[in-house]
Amino acid sequence: MNESNSIAHRIAAIRQEIPPTVKLVAISKGATVEQMRAAYATGQRDFGESRIQATVEKQAALADLPDICWHLIGQLQSNKVRKAVQMFEVIHSVDSLKLCQQIDRVAGELGKSPQVFLQVKMLPDPQKSGWDVGALLIDLPEINHCKFIQVNGLMSIAPLGLSDQELMHLFVSVADLQNTINRYDYPSINLKHLSMGMSQDYQLAVAAGSSIIRVGSKIFTY
Ligand SMILES: *Cc1c(COP(=O)(O)O)cnc(C)c1O
């Protein structure tokens, strides 16, 4: 089997495991543009990248594929917010009120309305950024004032080394938090989606209610 065939094969296998309502974002941060083209040829349109500069190059190389939807999944620094809003329709890694407000202001200036995900940490994890639950609840009234972004959901990354049971518990707790937040009266915050689940844990995430999975190595590395 050549490489394109095996990428196609792996995407098909993942799609078969998930309901059609769950969106598969192919995380291409470790992939070449040729590998991305192989994924595109299977109908894959959502691609996720973690770095701005690498994405600038990939967008140029893939300019003939204008219907790709680009997702930012990596930590975003203040000085790159403008570029990010220009380049990505979806930002999964909004991890502070300040960043949220910056994205909103720039979106207003550029006439854009990016979809954003609020990144939450259900367990302490020094490797990852994001709100813990208490801090997020405190910031919600300010997030609700953001006028240009679409606050679409919660995003979470499980810490390494959890058992299946612990992973399930964690994913369910994110789904519970989504429901809790949606019951509050914040008109601008309507959390429709949960972005959780990666190569190692997406089956559990989907079982817990995830609607967007971010899968990289299982598609592109072998
Ligand atoms: C790299 C990355 C992924 C994909 O991880 P895999 O284990 O390769 O599927 C998903 N989400 C985020 C935030 C990432 O950084």
C-alpha cells in the first residue's frame, strides 16, 4: 500500500468508529502537505495546526484547495492574535480571558467572527494551559460581553497516564460543565460543541459526548 492509500485507509477506519455527527479534525502539525493532500482526497476538509508560521507555509502550498477549514489547536501568543484571526476559522486553544478579549477585538477590526473554544483543565496539569473550572465560571460574564467571536464550545486535553476509567470520568465532567454553563443566562455563550479526544482516547471522548475529535498521529504517523 502506498502512503496515500494508507492515510485514506486510516481516515476511513476512524470515520467508521464515530457517528456521522462527530467532526474529525485531522491534526496535521506533523504532516507534510503531500500527506494533507492525501487526506483531502478522501473528503477531509478540517485540518488542525499548532503553529502560525508552519501554517502560513502550508496555506500557501495548499492555496489551490480553498475549502479547507483551518483550526488552530496550539497555544496562541498575544503578538500573533491578528495573524491567527486572519488565518483560522476555528480557534480551539483560547485559554484566558485576556486572549479571548484580544481575539474579539481583532475580529471586530477585521470583520471576522471566528469560532472559539474555551480550553478547560478538569485536573491540574502543569504541561497544559487553560482555565480551571472555578476560574472559568468567574470569567464567563466578561466572556459574554465579547461581541464578535462565536463561543462555540469547550476544549479539553486529558493529562497523560490516565486509565480508561479516569479518562471517561474526565470527559464526562467536561460534558457536565458544558450543560452547567448553558443553563446560565449568558446570551452570547451557547456551547454547542465539545472538542475533546485525540488519537489515544477519542473513542472514550465520543462515548462521553464529544462532538469534535482532534486526531493526528493515528492518521499521519505509523
Ligand atoms: C497534537 C495535538 C492533537 C493530536 O494528537 P494525536 O495524539 O497525534 O492525535 C490534538 N490536540 C492538540 C491540542 C494537540 O496539540
